[in-house]
Amino acid sequence: MRTLLANTERLVTLLTGLLLISQFLLIIGYYAHLPEVIPVHFGLNGKPDRWGSRATLFVVPTISTFLCLIFWGVRQISPDFYNMPAPLTPENRERQVRNTHEMMAMTAFVIMVFMLWTLWDWARSAANTDLVRSKLVPMIFLGVSLAGTFIYYVRRAYALK
């Protein structure tokens, strides 16, 4: 079990890193094709309601980088300093820590998928290839995915007691 959890955490962390790099590559690929002024915020109806510089696109991967560093950093802290989903005992400590670290890695992965999706949609809108988009679908994806991740790992934490 220990190796499986550690390998899953490593794989998810690697995939998260690739999604983060993809955000920067997406901007680089679109940047030359974008006008100087692009939509930078969209209302719930999917229509732009604020405009700004195309360099604003770099806000998304910057926030994503910061979030990845936070999720990675928390996994470096001893679990004695944060709440665990289930009580720690000497017998279950290693299993619980691995499970919690995997949960944090998976949460970062889900957020990076959402951020890449949002950035791709934003860049397409900025290039005027599809100016009106539903912003509800990515938000539903994020909410359901995060809730599902938390439910899965918290249930597993209690099963690993």
C-alpha cells in the first residue's frame, strides 16, 4: 500500500506540473495572435464585462504556480501541525500521512485542470474565436471534482484507521 500511495502521489504531482507548464505554453502560443486589449473578466452570462492588456493572461499561471507551491509546501510540513481527516496513531500514521498527501496532490491536480481550462477559454475568447462562452460548466466541474476528491480521501482515511 505504501508504494502505491507514494507512486500515485508522484504521478499526480508530475501531471500537475505538466498542466502548469501547459498554461505558460498556451499563453506563449496564443500571445502573438491576440489584440493588445482583451476581455479580462466575464459575467455569468459569458459575455465580457471588463477589458485589459493581453499580458493579463499571465495572471492565471502565476496564481497556479503559487497554488502548486502551497500544496507542495504543506506536504513538506509534519502532519502534527495540521488537521488530519482521521486520528493519527503510531500504527496508522504512515498510511494516514500518505493518504493526506495524495489528497493534497489530487486537489492541486483538479485545480490545475480547472485553471488550464479557464485559461484556454479565456485565450480563445480574447482571440475572438468564441466570444460568448458558458462559464458555468468549468465552475460545476471544479465544484464536483473538489467535492468528490475530498469525499473519496476522507472516506479512505477512515477506512485506513
